[in-house]
Amino acid sequence: MDRLNQVAELFAECLGCDEEAARTYTRRLLEEPVAQSPPGSSGGGSRPAAAGGPVTQDGAGGARRTAAGDSDVPDGHEMLAEVSRAPSPVGLARLLHDQVRPHGASAVLLAVIDRQGELRMSGVAGASAREADTRSRIPLRCVLPLARTAPEDQLLWIDDDSGDRILAWVSSRSGPSRSPGDRAGGRDSSSPAERLLCVVIAVWPAGPPLEPAVRERAEALTGSAGRRLCGLAGRGLPEEDLHAPWLAAVLDVIPIPAALLFPIRDAHGRVVEFHIDRCNGHATDLLGRPPEQINGGRLLEVLPGLSNAGIFDAYVKVLETGTPLHREPFPYEEPFRGVRYPAVLSVRAQRIGGGLLVSWQFHDEQARMAARIDDAERLVDLAWAEWNLVTGEITWSPRMYDIFDLDPALGPLPLDRLSRHVRENDTPVLTQAVETLCEQREPVTFEVRTRHADPPRHVRVTAELVRDSLGNLIAAHGVVQDVSAARRMEAALEASRREAERQRLRMAEELQLALLPRQHNRLPGLSMALRYQPAEDSARIGGDWFEAAPLPDGRVLIAIGDVSGHGLLAAAGMAQLRHALLGIAHTGADAARILDCLNLVAYHSHEETVMATVIVGHFHPRDRTLAWARGGHPPPVLVRAGQARELHNADGISLGVSLDPGYGLAAVRLQPGDRVILYTDGLVERRDDRRDERSALLLDAARQGALGGPEEHLQTLLSTLDTNPEDDTCVIVLHVRK
């Protein structure tokens, strides 16, 4: 009883009759067979047509059986054919209105009920079209009972409250019509619950009843329009439409690969494959096969990776539900010759009739990268290359040919020929890069010079090997940059740096020489040879210094020292000690006292404590006595009668170490012809030699050079000992005159 009341309520709302009439009509419809009603018979409301033909209702509310919905009047064949060929719902509405308007109809409305239960207007025509368009979404329950109460399409005449007479054609969800693709597959592709519902309505304003012939013609045209609307709405396009030339034209204007697919089903009706009925001129696969080799094939033979990617199942779902598919670019692997070749794929699919209209597009990652760095190639001399190790295909960007000075007409180079275009001196670099690339499986970056350009191009290469998910080697990618301009700039900067370094060296030498005393050509009782040799590194301004000058009391001041460190700080410490020495020496103090004073100067330096070694001595010309004191400095060497020995004075430590250094005074009486050699540690210290060995070598060189004059003696020392290039060196040779 609840079901009866529910259906009656729906009919009352749908047909506009009172509840009692709707209940009576529902009871008859559910409990009694539908019988033919003679013209003019009365009833409690409008009744839908049985399978045999439509039921009409006259102006007084009576219902009668009319001719079948597809009955033709003798001169109506051409009109029916024209309606059945309407290209669109809008055109169909206009065409139907043109046919029924001469017989008094004021408006035509076409609508389709979607799967969400709402009705969308597909086409309107006539004077009442604007008003109808404002009511374009009607609840499904207004027409759903008409589709559920009979297995066939319904054609009804209904009088509404305003007096208008309405001819309504409503499709059934369970109709027998099938699309061509479904017929080819052996069964219907969609269940009754999934079918669209189509509605065609023609409206006559209030007036006298229509003539029987007019009724029959209107019913035939409306029924034909309804069936055509079902086809256009996707319930099943006529077979001739699916194979018409216009569909091929639609495929051809799609700018990416596209095809029309029909399902292939097994004995249980399941879709197991798709037949490629036709494709456009852009259709291709990863192997680059042309459309002629794709047309007529099987989908999973052309694109076997669709199964693993889930796209095949998505296509089946589109076929079953009608919901379009739009999959944005996603990673895709194509099985080919035992490996899986990666790509990026996007797909679209739309159900059309019993088949699918699909499109796909491969988004090759290297091509996309090349597009993105197009400006970068031009601005910074970049190029890219790809070697497909599976298919053998090689792809170069245009800039690659410019960098390697090759003719594009000759095509790109295989990997094994690339080394021929690299300078022979750089071949080991290329070989090492390839070995590293294969062993570590990581990108490598290296630089080589091209062979054919003059001057050669400097090329920086970054390369990587690409493997599939199974670890198979499938491709090699490389990005190349011409860095010749950068290398030329670096060379120019290096030349400028070296020139600046030479200038700084000259300035450092001039500065240090300016701080050192001028050599006195005549010293009382002595001849002197002096050599100051700076370190090879121009930045290492040394702290070596010396002094040789006659004093007012007749003595000759002799001093040599070495301030620790290098640079301007060492030079400043050296200048400080030397100037202090000159001031203290004029007081008449002996050598030990002078060292005590210099130690205080070094210890209490303003910047920081100055660490230095020094020897200070006084030569008395009258008795040829040398009185001297040593503060941590290498001892002087005495050369006499072909023998050489060090003069010992063990007292005293380096300057600046302690306030109680304990410097002692030593004296030696010299003879005419004696030589005294004073030097800094740069003469005897080398990283790769022991100090005692260097000292023995010094004594040997001192003996050998004694046969010549002071200058020759000095040169023998420097050439034999091969001074330390990392440190500056100062050497003084004193010769006692007769």
C-alpha cells in the first residue's frame, strides 16, 4: 500500500490530476492490462501508451489509442527522415517546431535527465521557449514514473491547468536500442539504471481539439524526434553516425593523437580489449609507428603499458558509466624488448555511442627540458643530447652542432665517435669520466677541448646514465656548455694577477731595500761583501736585516738579524729593531748591553711581542779584535788559513722571549786575511735536509771560497748551498785587511 501511495503521489504531481484520479489510474496501471480505448472515451486522467501505441487524451479528459509513434502519414516520409537526421538537439528542436507550428503548436522543448536525477534543457524553439528555458532544471521524479511503468517509450497527450495541450514523448531506461559498438560486442554496454532519459514536448495553446490527422502527424514527428534525441544524447548513436565521414573529420582536427575505440568482450560480456576502429594522422606510439600501422589494431598491442598504468581499467569505466576521463601527465613505462622505457603520458576519454573517443600525448622529459632551457642555450651557450640505448635513436639540440663545429646535415654523433672530436690531450679525461659514470652510476662533470675549432673550445660536460625500474641501461643524457669565454676571461684575469704580483714583488723589494742600510764601501780595517736575497714568493716580505757602519769612537758596528714571520708586520719589527740599534750603538755600549736594550724593545712592542734573532759585534781596527754577543742567532763562521770553524758564544736567547735573557760578550782576535761570515737561517735551513748536514756543507763552502776575494767567496756560498726559496736570506762576508 505504501508503494501504491508513493506512485500515486508521483503521478498526481507529474500529470497535474487530483489524488483520487491518480490513485485510480495507478491501481489500473499496476493491476490490470492496458486495453485500447476507443476515441472519445473518458477516464480519470491521462494514461501512458502501452507497447502497441500511444494513448491520447482529448480536451474533456478522455483517452484514446492512437496510431503507433512511428506511424507515417502518406506525405510525411520526408519530414520524418529530416527529423531523424537532425545534427544537434538545438537543431532538432527548431526542425520539429517548424513541422508542428503550421498545425498550431507554439513551442517545442527537448530535455535529457542526467544520472544525478536532474533534467537539463537540450533545445527549445517557439514563442514559449524563453519561459521554458527559465525552468530548465526539473526534478527527475516528475518524469521517472513514466519511464518505469512500461518497458517502451511513452507518448502522452496532457491538458495542463492553463488549458494548454501538451504532447510529451518520454524515453524508457530499459529500451532495447543498442549502439553499434554494443551490437558488435554482443551485449548492451550499460545497465538500465545507467541509461539517460530523454523528453520531447510540443505545446499547443488552448483551443479546439486537433484533427485526427494532425494528431497522428504530430505524434509521428515527436516520436521520431525523441528517438533522435536519445541518439544525440549518447544513449546510442545510430550506426551510420559512428562511421560517417564527419567523425573522421573530427578526429583529424584534434591536434594530438586520437582514436575511436570499440570494446571487445569475452563470453561473459567483460571488456578484455579495445579495437582501434580509426585514428587521426597524429596517432603514434613510443616506437614512432605511423597511423597506418595503428589503425585496426588492438589497444594493448599499440600501448601495452596502459594496463600496468591502470588506464585500460579507466577506459572500461568510462565505457560503463559515461563519465569522461582526463588524466594529467603522469609517469608511464612502455615494455619494449625486455626493458621498460619511461615516458610521461596524458590521456583523455569520452564515451560516444557504444565506443570511446580517446586522445593521448607523450610528454618527453628531455624535449620539455629543451623547451624550458631554450633561452638558456642561447644566453649561456648550453646544449643537450640524448642517446637512446634501446632503440639507437640520438637526439641533439641545435646548439650541440655549433659547439662541436659539426654540420647538422650529417646528423648527431654516436657515443663511440664523440672522442674523435676531442683533443688528444683530453682523451684521458673523457675515458676517466666514462669509467666513473659506469662504476658509480651517478652524474659526472668534466671539461674537455674540442678538436676542430681554432682556438679550441672549452666544453664542460655533465652526463648521466638512465636506467629503468629493473635496472636496465636504456639511455644516456648529457648537458654541454661552451665555457670558452669564461676560460679566456680566467686566463686574462690570471695574467693580470701575475702582473699585479710582479708589481707587488717589486714594491716589496723596494720597501725592504729602503729599510735596509746602504752598503758602506770602506770600513776601517775591513772589506765587506753583502748580499740580501728575498724569498721567491712576493707576498712573503721577510724580516732579515743587517747593519755595517763606522762609529764615532773608531769602532765598526756589525749586526745581522732575522725577525720571525713574514709580511708587513715582520718588516715593521725589523725596522724598529734596526733603528733602535743605531741609537743605542752611539752611546758607546758594548754588544751585550745593546742586546739587552733591543730585547726590551722587542718585548714591549706596541703591537705585539717581536720575536727575533740577532748578532751584534764591534770590530776594533787597532788590534783587530771582534767583540760580539748572540741572541739566538746562528753563530758566525771564521775562515783562517784554509780552515773554517764556527765561533761559539752559548749565552743568550732570542729577543722578546724573556726579560732576563742573560746575554754574554765574546771576543776573538782576528789576523790579516781572516774571513768572518755572518748569515741568516735562510742560508742553511731547508725542509728536506737536516740542519747538521747543512752546517757541514756551509763550512765546506766557506773553505772552498776563501781562495778568492770577498765577492767570489760570497757567490760560492750562495751557489753551493742553494738558498731556501721560501725564505729570505742575508749573508755578510768580512775580510780583514792587512
